Amino acid sequence: MLTEANRLGHPVIPIFILKNPTDSWSPGGATRWWLHQSLKQLQSTYQQLGAPLVLQKGDPVTIVSNLAEQHQAAGVFYDKCFEPDALQEEAQLAALLGKKRIPITAFRTNYLFGPNDVLNNAGDPYQVFTPYWKKSLQLPPPAQPVVAPKQIQSVSTPIESLMLEDLNLDPQMSWSETFFEYWQPGEYGAQDTLTHFLENGLNGYLSERDKPAVEGVSTLSPYLHFGEISPRQVWYVVKAWLKKDSSRQKPADGFLRQLIWREFATQMLVHRPDTVNTPLKEEFNAFPWEPEQSYSPTLKAWQQGRTGYPIVDAGMRQLWATGWMHNRVRMIVASFLVKDLFIPWQEGAKWFWDTLLDADLANNTFGWQWTAGCGADAAPYFRVFNPILQGEKFDPNGDYVKRWVPELAYLNKKWIHKPWEAPPVIREEAEVKAGKTYPNRIVDHHEARTRALASYQEIRAQKA
Ligand SMILES: Cc1cc2nc3c(=O)[nH]c(=O)nc-3n(C[C@H](O)[C@H](O)[C@H](O)COP(=O)(O)OP(=O)(O)OC[C@H]3O[C@@H](n4cnc5c(N)ncnc54)[C@H](O)[C@@H]3O)c2cc1C
């Protein structure tokens, strides 16, 4: 986008506009922290390029159209965002600028495909992932990334801009302080993260990606969400990595397949924007959730990582401390909230929205709907994750649990995922006092599972 704007040979006004919060899907606390750090870096990048970044707050349609008119702009360039509000705003902006005869050009650098590029033979969007993925592989490869300009020309009169602090993005609370230990927001952090992953993680991706205790995944999600690295860059860097050694084919394909999940989730958001708040499968509107007034204590226990199920608690504590959670554990904790605690998936989606640094409307909505069983999923049955078996399979030595739930650190691997079953003498040796040092289980998983399956049969019967 910048390269293209610069190519016209006119001065460029780079601008970032923070919208006023509109609904519960306005940026959450964690992403605001990330945005603050990223803008700080972006300001310095633009300063070096020669045109300072203008910061504004308010309605992007009015701000951009006024600025463009004031400066008799030769064109307006922007990168597309596929959230429902943003799509409406871009249509409004295009109409306004059209009346003023100012050309507007949209780019789609943060995605590999457009929302109407990967359709089935009838021209409709796919409802399940695998055929979407296969079809995407038949399309021409994504466009090559372009080289960023080394210099841009600024306008001669300075443009009014807010200070970064005026945007009030940084939460200013101790919660976000630990994020610095784990993250380096901005494009340099993104490049370092990708390089680290290529050197240390990608080769073992297929065997390690489900193990939360090891560095088996890329952790690129916040960078991708904020456009600090584009999926096209990732795509071509991985292809170049593969070219060096053909034995790398399987891990490279496996990883690029995950990038396509992101595309699929975005296509779903564009074609079914209602799924942000309502289930894709309508029958789930009748699911017998616990009433709101009775679930607030269990919701709180889940949020704080005090459910008594070690893998669930480890995940929720990792989320709070780092602003990120491993994908396997996201599925486990989400299933637990919905199918063990009978709390609507929307509550979980909101908590993730506020606490995830990679909170992304398409991926978050998709992940929650998929785990709740009401979204785009090919499984012909109602999947209920067993937190004990999942823990034993994917964290067999309990290293992940021990890291995030230190009160269980001395428990051996036989009991680490089910401390309530450990003989009293073992618990005593491990200094685990049920209900005191570590919470008792807030629900019996086997009973909850039976109830969830029965409820599912009920709503299916109602539908039929
Ligand atoms: C309940 C739930 C909520 C989720 N919420 C979000 C969210 O708000 N933001 C978000 O980016 N992801 C979300 N995900 C998807 C996934 O968990 C994360 O993308 C992944 O854990 C990020 O880690 P990574 O970058 O190391 O992934 P890697 O395994 O290294 O994958 C590379 C990239 O592929 C994409 N990707 C991987 N898995 C998925 C997936 N299942 N769906 C969509 N894209 C995927 C991501 O952009 C990721 O960065 C959610 C999943 C679940 C089950």
C-alpha cells in the first residue's frame, strides 16, 4: 500500500485513526497494550522514512474524507479489514470520496486470498475447512510481497496530530507489565519471531504443535493480526525454507495449512457476520445454558484458573500472564467452559477478546463456535474434550501444568492431571491440600459430559 502510494510521486500523509468504541467488540485491554507499543515503533519508522505518522481519534470516514479534501489528495490508499463495521465504513468512505472525485484504492496485504476467491463449484462459500483448503491450493499462488520504500516525501505544512498517549491505549496497570517478558510488538519482533521459528520450530511442527509445554508453534498470531508481518511474507519465506531441503515438505505444508485456517475464518466472518454473536447452527439458540445469575462464580473460577482441572487452570493462567494461550489448550478450556460449565460460548469469546494479544474477530469467533459445536465443523458428533485425557496425552509429564500451576509442582506425572485421585499420602508428600493450596473441582467432568450430550440430543430432536 505504502509502496503504491509513494509511487505516484506525491507527498504522503500516513495516518492511524483510533475509532471510538462502538460495541463489545471494540479492541480489548490486551490488544490495546499491543497497539500502543506497535504505534510507538511505527512512529519511529515513519520518522526515519521522512513523513511523520499522524494520529487521530474519532470517525475514520469523516477524518479521512476531510483530510483528503483539504489537501486535494491525488488518492486515498488503505489496507482492508474484514470486520463488519470496517466494511461498512469503507463503503461510506468510497461513496463520500467518489462525490469529491478523489480516487480510493484498497489493498489486501494481510490475507492470502479475498473472501470471494475460494468458493465451491456452485459459487458459494465453503462451510467446512478441508474442501476450502484443497480448493485454495488449486488457485494461483498468493502475490509476492513487495519491498518497502526507503524514503517517502512529506507534505510541507505539518498536519495536526494527537500524541500517542492521548489515545489512552496503554492500560497502565500491573497486568500488562509481564507482557514485555514475552513479546516484542512491531515488525522487528515479527521478523525475529519468524526467524526463530524457522530455525527452531518449523521442522518439528507436525509432531510438536499440539504440545503446550514445548516451543512447537510460531507464536506469530498477534503479529499477523496487527499486520506487522503479512501472511504473504510468511508464505514465501516458508517456501524458500522448503526449497533448501525437500525433506521439509510435510512440516512446511502442515504449517501453511494453519495459515489457511485464518483465511477460512475470515471468509466465514465476511459471509456470516452474524456469527460474531449468534451460533452458525441455529438449533444452538435453544441450548439449555445455565442462567446468567447462577454462573457468575464458575465463570470467575474459569477466568482466574481455579477450576480444579490442572490443564484448564494452566491455560487460563498462561493467558493472563502472557496474553496468549497455546491452541490445543484454547480448545480444552473453551470446551470446558461450554460443555462442562454450561456457560454460553459468547462469555468465553468476550474474555478471550479482552485478554488475548492476538484477539481477532474472525479467528476468535470461529474458534469459539467450532469448540462449542455450533460452528463450521465437519465432525458428525458432539465433541466434548476430556481435560484429564487431553492433559495426559498432550502434556504427559505435566511440565506445562507445573509451569503455570506451581502449587502442583511436586505431584508426579501419574496424578498431575487428576490430583483429586492421588492417594492422601502422595498429596501430602507433594504438599497439595485439596481446597486449600489447590481448588477442588468445580464440576464432575463425567457428569457434565453426560448432561452436555443429552442437551445436544434434545436440541437436535427439537430441530427435527
Ligand atoms: C477458542 C479459540 C479462540 C481463538 N481465538 C483466536 C484469536 O482471537 N486470534 C487468533 O489469531 N487465533 C485464535 N485462535 C486460533 C489459534 O488458537 C491461534 O491462531 C494460535 O494458537 C496462534 O498461535 P501460533 O501463532 O503459534 O499458531 P501457529 O500454529 O504457529 O499457526 C500460524 C498461524 O496460523 C493461524 N492459525 C493457526 N491455527 C489457527 C486456527 N485454528 N484458526 C485460525 N487461524 C489459525 C494463526 O494466524 C497463527 O498465527 C483461537 C482458537 C480457539 C480454539
